Amino acid sequence: MAKLDEKIGFIGGGNMAFAIGSGLINRGIVKTGQVFVSGPNIENLQRWRDIGVATTDDNNEVLNKSDIIFICVKPHILAPCAEQLRNNHVRTIKDMEKLFVSVLAGVCLKDLEEQFSFIDRLKMIRTMPNTPMQVGEGCTVYTPGSYVVQQDLEKVHLMLNSLGIAQQVPESMIDCVTGVSGCGPAFVYTIIEALADGAVKNGVPRQMALQFATQTVLGAAKTVLVTGKHPAILRDEVCSPGGATIVGVHELEKGNLRSTIINAVEKSSQRSAELGRKNK
Ligand SMILES: NC(=O)c1ccc[n+]([C@@H]2O[C@H](COP(=O)([O-])OP(=O)(O)OC[C@H]3O[C@@H](n4cnc5c(N)ncnc54)[C@H](OP(=O)(O)O)[C@@H]3O)[C@@H](O)[C@H]2O)c1
């Protein structure tokens, strides 16, 4: 797999940043020495130091030393964080070469570009990643801002796609996707837990139940991907007439499972857009 020589910075070293950073290191896309992370509480960055990554409580240090900078703070922290960067920033010619990558849910390119307008000819890419990137099974969409060139896009695509799949989309689609891939892992964890609980209720030991439930979800997901068949066709194939599976499927329908999940995706997408607007 191709490697990058650029220095990669993370402003904000929480869960999403760690999923990307540790994923890139594990995949061999970058070495630990190329990565630099900042956050206000240095003690909260211990897991980065545990994998050999340098940390600081000075966001400007990361900004100055990095070529590609991931902005990984919560949306409501963006404005104070950008203000602090702006107040301490010394303009250099290198600013125009730097590439910024936002992972913030709901925050549009226009607002990101406004917040970072102290960088000349700002190159900003808005992304919506997800935490399964830490195990190489992420799903990311991204949209480039005004000054981003093809070469920048290739680098970001290489990084994000090496941790799962990554696709460029029109910005209008990013909030819609957030409800499925950004928030979806939490929905699936809930489903795995529920499947395991069902098995425990029937007498299967907890650890075994969790392992079987997880493998079942993995297997079903892989079957959809590998066969390319519509999930409804695959479901029909395992529902023999008068059999056990159709009885269970009927129970799911009685509980409005599909409608509940459709609502969850829709509400999460709406909330994501709302959070971006609220934090302007
Ligand atoms: N988690 C997901 O599944 C997911 C998926 C898609 C997108 N996102 C996006 O990813 C972003 C981060 O979410 P997260 O889940 O990773 O949250 P998180 O784990 O809480 O991480 C946020 C990090 O920002 C740090 N921080 C706070 N103030 C800062 C400042 N002024 N400068 C630099 N760093 C600062 C926090 O440090 P302290 O802990 O020391 O305060 C924390 O490490 C959010 O914008 C979210 O919309 C998350």
C-alpha cells in the first residue's frame, strides 16, 4: 500500500481522531514519528503516547509542524478553537500548502472556511468518517473546498480509503450520510447487544452469545457486500415456508424494527445538521 511522507496533525485527540490516527499507523500509511496530536488536557492523550505519537497542549504547534491537519474537536468547540489558533498564528508562505481536514458533524465548508480565514488560500476538506476506521472498516464521505487541488484529494482519499471505503460526494449529501455511516455503528452495536440478549434469554452463556451475535452481523454484512444481492432477497432465501426464521422476521415487523431504524437514521441526520447550525 502507498505511504505518505507528509506530517499529519490532529487538533483534538479524542475517539474519532484516534480511530483515524491509529488506523493510519496500523496500516503503515504513516509512521508514528509523522503524527502529532494536540488537546487541552495532556493527560487525556495518553493512549497516543502509548503508541509512540508525540502530544502537546498547544494547537498552534500542531498547526505549524503539520502538512495535513485533521480538525477533530466537537462542533461547539470549533469557534473558540479557531479563535485561539487565529490569535497565535504567525502567517507564513507554507500556510497555502497546508491541507485541513474537518471531521465535524454538521459544520459546512462555508463555516469552516470562515473560521479558518486567517489561512491564505485555505485548503479545507469536509469529511464524515466513522469510528470503525480504527479496524480498517470505516466508511467516509468527503467534499473539497475552494482551493483544494486534485493532488490533495488523492492524498486524503488514500488515507481515508485505506481505513475502509471513502467516496467524494456533493456537500449536500454529507448530513444525509451522517445518519447512516457516522451514527450507524451505534445502532448496529445496539442490535448486536439485543441479538446476544435474545440468546442469553434462551440459555446461551453471555460471552458465547456476544461472539455469535457479532459474527452473525459480520457474516450478514459480508454476504450483502460479496454477493451484491439486495438484503430482502437474501432474507427471503433464509425464510423457509413455515420455518423458524419467518416467525422471527414477523416479530421484528410487529416491533416496527425497519420503521424504527429508518426514523433513527433520519433523526440523526437532522440532528447533525442542527448541531452545525447551532454552533455557528
Ligand atoms: N465519534 C464518532 O463516531 C464520530 C463520527 C463522525 C464524526 N465525528 C466528529 O468527530 C469530532 C470529535 O468527536 P469525538 O467523538 O472524537 O469526540 P471526543 O472523543 O470528545 O474528542 C474531542 C476531543 O477534542 C478535544 N478538545 C476539546 N477542546 C479542544 C481544544 N480547544 N483544542 C483541541 N482539542 C480540544 C478533547 O479533549 P479533552 O477530552 O481533553 O477535553 C477531545 O479529546 C466531532 O466533531 C464529531 O462530530 C465523530
